[in-house]
Amino acid sequence: MHLEPAWLTDGLEALEQGHLIRPRRRVEPLEDGRSRIDGRELVDFSTNDYLGFARDSRLADAATGIAAGAGASPLVSGRSPQYCQLEQNIASFEGAPAAVLFPSGFAANLGTVAALVNRDDVIFSDKDNHASLIDGCRLSGARVQIYQRERLDQLADQLAQASAAPRRLIVTDGLFSMDGILAPLDSLCDLADTHDAMVLVDEAHATGTLGQSGRGASELLGVEERVTLRIGTLSKAVGAAGGFAVGTTAFIDHLWHHARPQVFSTALPPSTCAAASTGLQLITDEPDRRLHLAALADRFRGHLSQLGLPVPPGPGPIVPVLLAEASTAVEASAALSDRGFFVPAIRPPTVPLGTARLRVSLSALHSQQDIDQLADAIAAVIPMEVRTRA
């Protein structure tokens, strides 16, 4: 066996000292928003299964008896009937002319951004964008300028200064995954119209949870027709796996030929496609789940505020509790586990230094009692002086 180099052991030691080690947990989903985690039954507030469909037997039934593998890239060996049907179902659900599938939401962002621009172009990326968007920006080779959504006047200046670039692309999450707040999509679309820019919105955490039909932040804010491309994932509210992009037929055809994670990856398995189609249909058929989730989110934010815990405003199921230091977040998460709740500690590099937090992910499987008890438990394990500092 090879000796472990010093950079490897030193790096792991630094993670340990900084309270940044991530444990490898064993998780068994149970009923009613519970999971058995490393042998302990806890109310699970860690997953992105916002509507509870990942645990729904109807998705498993839809996949029963259907091939578990696809064999090759869809450009090489073709698309299964279930794959073709899922593309049609996504386009219909999203109210878009066309859709293209990817092996994951990460791959969808990575491939779409890199396929839209090149080194002669300029990308304008929100400072809090997901890692998949950041990596897509890097892969593209385009010049990347970071903007703060609180200072869109600066973004306007950046866009004006890039007027000579062949293409300009504004990239943003729709609902930010670590803050639970919306992007100012209407203002971003206004700027795009003024400066002839494209707009790409990652709807990963908003698909199924926001908007009258569950199509996401773009629907909620009334800008669907103004956004160039919308990216979504099938692994969160939909309850299956995979990613997608929707847009005009010409844009989707372009991605089919140029988005490398789609061109060079094995296609989504037919069984996964069948499960995802069922999840999409259930989002449409069972809007009460989305309404229940929204009510839980409002109740939980209000309860935390009454207990003196600062909570960023937001309409969705992601509720962060800011604690600043990684060690504080780890200790609070462990204390909540002792009280019967699993709420993960989010630390750098997922979030910037000094902004470690608990990230509560609500699900339609949770009850009002679950979230009331969690709010009380959070207030109990976080000292008042820590709340003040955060």
C-alpha cells in the first residue's frame, strides 16, 4: 500500500481542526418525515424531498419492471420511450416549447452554461450561486463578473461595459439553496432587456414548491416568458433523479448538440424516467401538498421570529438559522439530534467563512407539531448571546 503524502493527512487534519469534517451517515427513510440515521430514528429536516414524493410508493410502482440501465448516451444509442415521454412531460409541465434531459441537476447547470457562451463572452453570476453554476461558468472559459443582487446598479454598469462582447449571460438561482430567498428575477430581466443579455435561472429548489402550478420562482414572479432558459432537477420535489433544461426549440436543439454532460453521459435509465414522470404528474394532481408546505414554512418562520431567532425572509421551504462559526453550528446540530431532530450544520466551503448555519429543509410530510417542536428545540440549544452575534 502506498504511503499517504503529507498534503493529504495535513489537509484532513485541517478539516478536523476547523470543524469541517463531513460524516458518512447511513440513512433509512421511514414514514411521516422520519429517517433512521446511524441507527437513531429522527425527524428529518435535511432532505430536499420537499413534497415527500421520493418516499412515495407510486413512483416506485411506476418504475417496476422497467429497465434499470440505459446503455449509452442518448445521442449514440437513442432515447427510450420513457425518456421521450419524460421530455414531453417536462415541457408540458413547464409550459415551454421543448426540454432536454441531463443525468443530474448539477450536470444540467454545468453543461448549459458552458454551451451558451465561450471565451469571447461575459457571464454575470450572483455571488451566492450554486456550485454547479459556478463550475459551469469556469468550464465555459468566458469572462465571469460577480454581482450582488442588493446592488443591481453595479450590475447595470457591468453590463454596459460589456456591450462589445458577442454574448452576455446573467446566471442566477431562482431560490437560493442556502438562504431560502428569491432572486430579483423581474429586475434581472429588465436589465437583460436593456442590455441584450440572456438570463438563465436555476429552479432546482423552486420546482414543485413555488408558483401557482409549481413551476418555480419564474412562475411566481411572472417572468417565465422573459427568461432564456430554466434549469430544473428531478431529484428534489419531483422525487426521482436527473436534471433538465427548458426553453425554445432552437435553444434546446443547441444544448442537445453542445452540452457536454448530456452529449457524453449515459442516458437516464428508463425506470428513473418513468418514476420522474409520475412525480411530475403528482405535483399537478396534488397541489394541497404544496399549499401545506407553504403554510408550514410561514408558521415555522413566524415561530422562530417570536422566539428571538433572526430568519431571512422567503416564501419557500428552506429556512436557515445563522450561527456564524462552524463549531457552533456543529454543536447545535448535535444537540438537536439528541432531542430527536436531524438538522444539518452547513459550513464552509458550502457557505462563506463566518456564515455557518443550520439549514432546515421542510417537507410536506412534516406536521405542524413537528415544526413547532423543532422551533422550540432550536431556541433551547442556541444561547441568546450567539443569536445576537449571528
